Amino acid sequence: MERIDIHPTHSSGSYRLRCGRPLPFGATLIAGGVNFSIYSSHATSCTLVLFKRHQPEPVAEILFPEEFRIGNVWSMIVFDLDYENLEYGYRMDGPVDFQQGHWFNPQKILMDPYAKIIGGRDVWGVEPDWSDAYQHRARLAFDDFDWGNDRPLEIPPEDQIIYEMHLRGFTQHPSSGVKETHRGTFAAVRDKIPYLKALGVNAIELMPIFEFDEFENSRRHPETNELLLNYWGYSTVGFFAPKAGYAATGKYGMQVDELKTLVKDLHKNGIEVILDVVFNHTAEGNENGPYISFRGIDNKTYYMLTPEGYYFNFSGCGNTLNCNNPIVRNIVLDCLRYWVSEYHIDGFRFDLASILGRDPWGAPLANPPLLETLAFDPILAKCKLIAEAWDAGGLYQVGSFPAYGRWAEWNGKYRDDIRQFLKGDAGKVGAMAQSLQGSPDLYAPAGRGPATSINFITAHDGFTLADLVSYNGKHNEANGEYNNDGSNDNESWNCGAEGWTEDPSINALRQRQIRNAIAMLMVSQGVPMLLMGDEFGRSQHGNNNTYCHDSELNWLDWDLLKTNQDLFNFVSHCLHFRQAHPVLRNRYHFQNRDYMGSGYADISWHGTQAWQADWSEASRSLAFLLCGKHAKQGSVTDSSIYVAMNMHWETQWFEVPALPAGLNWHVSVNTGAPFDHFAIGAEPALEHQHGLLMRDHSVAILVSK
């Protein structure tokens, strides 16, 4: 029997219409037509604007009949559309009252907040026609991708090793070896999957890939005339749409399938995909910013506003999304559910996540509805949720972020403690011990395990690892802001010369320091995160805020892999060593006691003398022993591991704890030995089983066999 709800009841010109379904929001293909649905609590009328793809002028404008409105939702079915060549937007009419927060302007064509594909920036770096008022147009996505048996991998958090990557920067450099037309795209990352496996990571964290405008706030450098862009992409245009400019097929509108193919192939190779998402603000900016979507649809609902109607700016980017408004909370939830269900995404890292816990007036909430909703959502139940637990408004919540047993955190305190200990600061041994255990001082009182801590020493925001050991201060002149941007609190040490040098002793020390940092990161409880390119010495020439450079300053130079092959081999060895030893990946914090009856505590602390750690202010040396029989709280058995760290400027003898009869210590890592002293992965027996001579600024990792 034929369905009666596929027949039109209204018409507008040659277009046949019917009252639509209010849910889901957005544009949805149905039998015979397209269902359009959009919410606004304050608009007085809504007009659907239809375009043929790439055409400057609309082919039709259809006013929603009042009877097509249910509550605050307009919904309408338009029949017989050429949906493959369709673009659409909306005009909203309503009050104009700045103090009350209403910015309605029926002259503006607005983008659907639920747009699954957004046109207007189909190819990266093609400067737009600034006279074109319709640069961000929604298109329909066809969710017919063949996933086969693929699903999110659900790797236990403590087993993850994360690689933070800029999608374009990873393969844009000519040395990447990918097809020229694929450079800087999802397709190119597929070509590099064997490299990621060889390195030893099992998760990639992609800096923003939601649709953004790289020409937002673009400008010329005042001295060099270099074009500076919104390269990092922390300024979302559309939350549901992958960036077309990151797809080799973006000019054909195939970015959805290209990204899904990448995710599917990564999963086949045991690599998870985590997205860096920005829900703290949008690309519409402050009072002087453009109308794109939310501002003209329902400004008062979507943004945090002062009593005078101005935008609160806890993001540092002009506006702040009103995340704990129920409407905004739902769009965030709908978005994440969409990426998990339709793209099989494994997790999300939330930029400036403390904003997500503020009320509409900016005060931190004790029980933020959005954070709780995401933590307990049934679709997101196995998904990693990672908070950058601070914001630009001064709210710092590392260790106190509302977690609900689900949220992990970028551990900024870990980063600072490791950097300070690495460069030999006094009084850091106690803090170092906490960091190595997954920061129980921060997380154990609330019952949060080591995997709460996302451990990192470097990230996109700040120095690379090579620069951390080569510069005492930032050098951001290339940004055109007279070196006033970027953090001044880098906890870096140039090892004796600022920037590049031919001094062999300084360069050798820098190489040790890089290896020391990697070794410390990989023996720390928690979840390690490695910055793209640190594995073979990428430099940004001392620039710690490269947000605006689409150039070789940001692109990964793959020639360095040949130049610094020994460093890559070392890093890969450390990553695979971590994967091989579950004692480095405990689910719960150590208790410093022998609950397995092995004769050794799960963790014990040592110094230059076995069993006697030096916790004094002057100490710059620390060692610890992990008993393999306590691996993952006794659920598996592993080798025991001993780690010695000498950040003193003098060579020191470390007495090594004795092993049970029949076992000997073997050297897996010794950054103080010549880099070709033994083959990576060979793990020769320790020459003197009772001790080890540690040169200045070095780390050794021993394993029992």
C-alpha cells in the first residue's frame, strides 16, 4: 500500500511541499524529497534558500508556512529536489535588539548548524571571492559508506600511545613522498599508516578537522609580506562537517567518504582516531565578526552574553558558546554521537574544556550538565573523553575537572614537572615521583586511575622537543606580532647556546636530552602523547605558537627521518618497549607495597644507593623499580623494570637493586652511552649487575631476564 505521507499538501512556485518532521534537525533525505528542520526560539519567520551547487544566486526561496512550525522548530519537506547538486541556507527574521542579544537580519543567508557537508572552501588555500556573501553553504551527505565489520577499537586507555598530528602538516612537505595531489589530505595519511605502525603508536589525535575557514583573520606579515592563515583550525564553522580542504576529493564533495576510508584503514591496522574538537567558541567571533550561522539563527541562545549584550570571551577568540544551555548541550551531544556512529571515531579531546563547565554567566558549575551528559551517554559509553582542563578565562582544573569516572585530562602539571626535572632544576624529585606514577597526588583522592593523566612533554601549542632543548626563550617574530604572542613559561633549556650551533658538546647534550624526555615519557604510568615530528627532531626554529603558518615552518620535513634515523630508531624502541611491558600500564595507582608476595613492592624508590632515594632539595637524581609480578595489579606477570635518571651535571654511580636468583639485569635504554653502543632492541646484559655508571643528564632503563 502506498504511503500517504509522501504526497505534497502545499506548494511554492513550482516546488511541492509538505509539513516536515521536527527531528532530526538538519536536512535529511526521505522518500521523494528532503526534510529540512531548524530551531530558533526567538525568530518570527524562517525562509529556506535553495541553490544549485556553486551558483551565486538562489534558485528558490521558500517561506515556511506558519503551520509548519511546531514549538520553536520549523520543519518542511520539499519534494523532487536534485539533492546531489543542492546547496541550501536560511533567512531568519526577528527582533533586532543588541542589549537583549537579538541579531536577526533577514538579508543574511545563514548556514544550517547541522550541515553535514559545507561548501565554499572546497580546496585548501584558494582565496575566496570576498564579494560572495554565501561562502558557507550546507549540502547533503549520503551515509551509505560500506564499513564492513569495522567498529571503534575500544583499546583500553592505559594501553594507548597517542600521536598528536596536524592533518595537513603531516604530509604537505614535498619530502613526504605521497602523490602530489594528495599532500596534506586524509588520503595521504592512509599512505603513512605503515610508518605509524613502525613508530609504535596506536592512536592518532587529529588537530581540528571540522570545517573551518583558513582565511579567517588572514593577513600579511608587516615585514615579510608572508600570507598568514588560520592554519591550526581552532575556529569551527560547522561541527558536523569534515573539512573539504583536507580531502584530495574535496573539490568533488567526497570528503566524507575519504575521511571514513582513512578511519577504516587505521582501524584495520590497530590505530584509533581521536578528534581535537572545539566547542568553546565559533568562527563568528565578537561583535564585529561575520554572520555565519548561530548569530543570525538565535544569538541569545547559542552564546554567553553580558547583561549589556556583548559576548563573554572565556575562549580568547571573541565569543563563548553557551554550552550548558539545554539547546546547545543537545547540539554538542548530537554532534559527538554523529561522529561516533557515522565516522566510527574512537575519542575526542576537548579544547579549553573548562569552558564546558561554566554557567551562562561564566561561573564554574559544581555539576556541569554537559560534562555529565557526555560522560553517561549510551552511544559515547566506550568513547575516550579527554579534557584540556583549563580555559582562557583563568579557570585551571587539572586534577579537579568534573570527571564522572569517564574524563581524562591533558596533564599540564606533568608537562611542567618533567621539563623542570629534565633541565636539572632543584627540588623536583618529589614532583617527578608523582608524575611517573600517573599523578596520584592529583587523581587518586577521587578514585581516578593513572589513565586519567594524558602525559605529554610537548604538544602543538608550544615548543617542539628539539626546540625545548635548543632555546631558552620563544622566537615568534614570524607571526607578525613582534614576539608578544605565545607563552613565556616554557621551562626550556638551550644547553648552552641559543638556537642552532656547531658546538659538538652542546649538540650531543641536546641529543641526550631529547632521548631522556622520550624515555621518561614512555616509562610513566598514564597515557603518553607524542607530538608529530618529535620522533626525528622537527624544529620550528624557536617559534612556540605557529598557529598562522601554512609553510615549511609547520610542515613535517620527512628528510629529517634520514638525517636523524638513529633518533627515530630510539623513539620507536621506547614505544615498542612500553607496548611489550604491561607493568608500565597499570590500571590503578601504585601502593608501594608487596600485595603479590613477590618479595618486592609494586614500586620502590631508589637513588645513587639502592633502596635509598634522595628526596632533598639539592637532589637531581632518582631511580625506581617496578616489580613485574605486580603488572596490572597482578592480572599478568611481566619482567621487572628499573629506571635510573641522572639530571645532575656530573657523572654518578647508581647502585642497582639485586634481583632474585636466576635473573639478571639487561640494558634496554642508556642515553648516556654512544648512540651506536648497542643495537636498538638488543638489550645486552648489564656489565656489572650490582651497579651502573650514569653520565651527566642521562637515563637508563633496565629489564630483568
